[in-house]
Amino acid sequence: MTNALLTFPIKEKFRQELTERFPQIHFDFSDTIEGARDKEVTILVTYGSDLTEEILDQLTELKWVMVASAGVDKMPLKKLGERGILVTNVSGIHKTPMSESVLAHILSLNRALPLIQEQQKQKVWEKMKSSELRGSNALILGPGAIGGEIGRLLQAFGVYTIGCSRSGGNHDGMDEDISFSHIGDRLTEADYIISVLPSTQETRWILDSSHFQQMKKSSVFMNFGRGDLVKEQVIVEALQQGEIAHAVLDVFEQEPLPVESPLWEMKNCTVSPHVSALSAKYVERALEIFKENLQVWLSENREFKNVIETERGY
């Protein structure tokens, strides 16, 4: 019998669904990877960070790693690839909560909600400046499932969306698409620069100080992808020097963000503790993809969903 180990807790109803639907699989709901070496694990269901090279060496029967997150950059991908172990993730399930988070931040800044809240605390009755989305431009770095949903929502508000990807190919939710090599060409017109890029060799440190110098002084930079897109100091200097109006950051070069980071106290920076993808429906959606792929595992077609190319990292 195939042994599947889940290293994070799931509700009892989900456990019952899995065991009843897949009687051919022995599910271990230990909620931890500790002791996995003695369990002859064939399928590992994990958030990813608990699978180290040392533990991977112990899992001699492992054939498939199902990662219940989109990012796989903290996993021993090289060794997984060398052993020919299938790696899949849950890319796509984040698009609803993340796109709503991005839109919430944009609307909040445009309609001066932080200032309204602050004035309420101080019992101040005073009009403030606000703006609207219609007629603005958004440059979306990573126009995949998440970026495409962000683009679709922004288009509904009358925003012109430009998708920026490695290939520059056409993507849903984009009025226009460009490749990474043309980022600099469009920064001068973007009101919002929104990154949902994963961490790969092609995307690490893809932005530097020269890019922020090209941005509009009234623009908002938003990073909801990975913290190694740009050095923190570059963002700090851009905010201090007024190269951009505001930054909304959900991911950081170092997490948790150190208390000594100047970003905490900068009035033109919103610090979000990597929560944009959180949703009450997260585990349920992740398990739906797992069940789809588990059905494929038991069949003969082997056309898995969300297969990760270990050499590329996505």
C-alpha cells in the first residue's frame, strides 16, 4: 500500500474525505515530518520548509512531494531533481485572497483610508485629498494566475494593465504584455508597480536602484511575491529620496522583518507580515488540487497538475 504523510494539520472532515475516497492509500496525519524515515513514505504532503536535504536522504521510498504552497524556493530542488522525484504545488489557489489584498491596499491608499482612520483617533474633522483608479496604469510583474486575477480586477476599475514576464507572451487580465528586458521602458508611466513573481534564478534581484529612479514620484511599488526581488536598502532609499510615493510590502528580504528595519517607521511604507495569501479556504483549496493529482497518481495517464521543473524552480 502507498504511504502518504501529511506534515501539517487538517480538519477531521478532510481526513475522512481522503481516507474514504482513496482506500488504496495509507494516510499518516502525524502533522510533522519527524520520524518520517521509518514510515516508508511514498507521498509527502508539506508546506515545503520542513523538507531538508538531510531528511530527504532518509526518505528512500519517496516518489512524490506535494507542496501545499506556491513557493518551492526553500526546498532541496536539486536533489529532488537528481532522484527524479515528482514535485507539484498548489499554484493558482492564492489568486483570490492575494488579488483582493492588492486591490484593498490600492483602494485604501487612493481613498485616504489610513488618514481617515488616524483623524478619527484624534477626533479631527478635516477634508483630505483622494484620487481614483480610473485612467491609471499598472505594471504587473508576474502575470500568471495571481497576476492575471489582479489585472482582471484592476481592469474593472478602468486601469490599463501591462503584464511583464520572462517570455513577454500574452496573458489573461492584461491589456499589453512585455518581457523582463523591457521593464525599464514602461516604468515612467506606471502608477502601480505590482510584483507577484516567485523566487527563481531569473527573478532574484531583478530590480535595482536604477529602476526606482525611473519610476514616477507619484507611483506606488507593491511586492507580494518574494523578498529577494529587490534589496531592502534600495526600497528604503527610494522612499527616503521621494523616488516613489509609497511602498506596500508583504514580503521581505529577511522574515520576520527585523525590528531595527527603518521600514517599520516610514510613513510612506505599509508593512504587511506576509499575510496576503491567507484565507479560511486555503487548506480546502490545497487539498482539492492534491485529490486531483492523487487520482492521476492512481491512474495511468500521469498528467499531473502544477508540476514543478526542479531546475527552474517553478
